[in-house]
Amino acid sequence: MILLRHIPFLRAVFIHSITAFGGPQGHYAMMIKTFVQLRHDLTEKELMEYNSFCQLLPGASSTQVLTLIGYKRGRAPLAVLTLLIWIFPACFFMGALAFLLKFIDQKELNASVFEFIQPMAVGFLAYAATNSFRISIHNTITKAILVISAITTYLLFKTPWVFPILIAIGGIITNLSDRRIPQKGDPPKKIKWGNIWLFGIIFIAAGLISELARKNDWPNRRPLNLFENTYRFGSLVFGGGQVLIPMMYEQFVERPTSDIVRKKNLNKSQNVISIERDDFYTGAGIVRAIPGPVFSISSFMGGMAMKDRNASWQVLGSVIGSIAIFLPSALLVLFFFPIWHNLKRYVVVHRALEGINAVVVGIMVASTLYMMKDISLTEFKTISALNIGVIVGTWLTLSYTRISSPVVVLICLFLGWVF
């Protein structure tokens, strides 16, 4: 009976999972439209706070934000169910791609139906930035933080540590004023230490077992090594998919061919995880064209890591990749959120939140501009005019109508198919 009342929410999560393009910032814009404006599951201020908090943690930020929305509605059980529904479509598709890649002409994967997905994502980002600006930027210091963080993020977009460093600096700067104090009466949340213990135990055990398996060349050790590699990525990656993909490239494509690794694994090369460069690029390109979390690329990489084995091994690799990449994100966010909630009762943290929110808005602005540089906008061609029309039209539709995000996505897919 308790689950039944959440079915409309879970249905909305599923629809979001199959229509959410544009990476974390694009997903955030769709959350504003779906879960704030249409469903009223939370306020825009709460969503902004969730997003700012998740920027402080490693892992898949948009996944963590959605997990927290589920947590707000139904605590940990609904949070876990929300997570599973959100990641399943993208992980299933990317895992299936790893299995079917040898039967598909890779040139045909660049379907024209996705032609306007990137300008649409820019429109979503612009919508998220303008809405967040209205909530978070309201004085001189937050405007200055916004400008500086936007410029810094744009110039250092592919540097993983730029996000947490900017967020920390923003929180320090707004503490230089003593005007803001937290509102009283917000009860503290109970902290469940089991999540962080489980996270740490898995991290250490996976590392030890993986290294032991490598040194002793255990038969069929590859799944153990794959879990350790992927769990480590999910535990340490800041900056989302644009940081995760290069890390995977170094681990699975470049590292296996290095002289150091070859010497370490002398006579053990058949058990070393290695993915061909062309296959990697195919997965990295396709994951950006499908809805859902970019971290679902781990499902593809897990399947490709078992490419030389049979179908059962490839399925196992995809499942390991899916679980190992998202498990750290879930454990960390569900452990640290009650702590964050409790810390907000202190003046220093309450003031810091103002600067953190301003930095996050700056990141949104930079992301919008960064994505625009790869789109034809200034050439005297039909495609440039269409791209501008899609960006502006997406922003106007989201800002001034009650048309839902999935409908906007379908319209853009239709335009790609027509043109």
C-alpha cells in the first residue's frame, strides 16, 4: 500500500530516465520542469540545495540529486528504487550495445535523428541557469562569485578538481559577511553510519582482492579487477562524465599497452582488461546521444572488457559495471546528506550555502557556453538557423509554457528525423 502511492512518482522517474538528455546540468533543468513545476515533489530552492550539495561529492551528481528526491518522499527504500529505475534504461541500452557492436555498422550509429539533441540540451541548460539565477543571485558578492566561477569553469572545464575547489572558495567568501543566520526549528536528521562503513569496507576489500587476484593470476580474475576499477572511479570522480570518460580511457585503453603494465603482467596478459580504441570511442560517443546518466557508459565498458569471452561473460561485465559505478554515489549521498542537513543549523554552513549556490549557477552558465562552442551557430547555413531556433525555442517553451520536458525532447527528435 505504501508503494502504491508512489507509483505516479516512479512513473515520472521512468519517463525522466528515457527523455533526460544533456548531462547533469541538462538533467537538472528537466527536474525543475518535472518534479518542481509540474509534480510539486519539492521546491525549486530545495532542488537547488540538493544540486549544490551533490556537487561537493564524487560520483554521478544528477543521479544523486534524483536519489535525494526519492529519499525526501519515501526515505531510503524509495531512494533506492528511484535510483534503480533511473539508471536501468541507459545501462540496459549501453550494455546491449557492447553485446551487439560487432553486428552493427558503427557509421550508422550517428543517426540524424539526434541532430538537434545538443542544441536542445543547451536550451535546457540556459533554462536551468536562468531559474537558478533568480533564486541564488541576489547581491553583489553572489554576482561576483557567479562571474568568476563561470569564467574559471569554462577555461578549466576538463580539470576534475575545479568544481570542488570553486565550491569551497565560494562558501568561504560568503562567510566574510555576518548578516545571514539560519532559521530555527529544523529538526536534525538521524545519521546512519552503516552506509559509510559499507562504502569503506567495499573500497578496501575490492582493492585488496583485486591486487591479490592480479599477483597470483587467479583464473577468471577479470570480473574482480573490473569491479575494483569501476568502483574506484565511482568513488573518486569529480566533474561528471567528462572526467569519468578520460579516466576510463587511460585505465582500459592506454594503460594495458604501457611497458610498466606489460612487465607487471608478464605471462598474464590474457587476464588484463583491455578495450580497443575504436570500440571505446564508439561507446563514448553514443552515451552522449542517449538519455539518462553519462555514467551508464560503465555498462558498455564492462561488456567490452569481456568481449573475448562468451555472451554470459559480457552480460556479467555489464552488470558489474552498472553496479560498481553507481553504488559509491548512492552510499555517499545517503550517508552525507543527513550530516549536511544537520550542519546547515550552524551559521558558518548556512552562510557558505549562499556562495556554493552562486558557484553552481556559474558552472551552469559555463556549461551552457562550453556546449555552444561545438554547435554550428554563426555560419550562414540552414543548420545554424535551425540550431539557434531549437535553443531559443527550448528555453521559451520551458520558461513560459506548461509543456513537459519529454514533449520537448520528442519534438527535437522529430525535427532531426525531418531535417
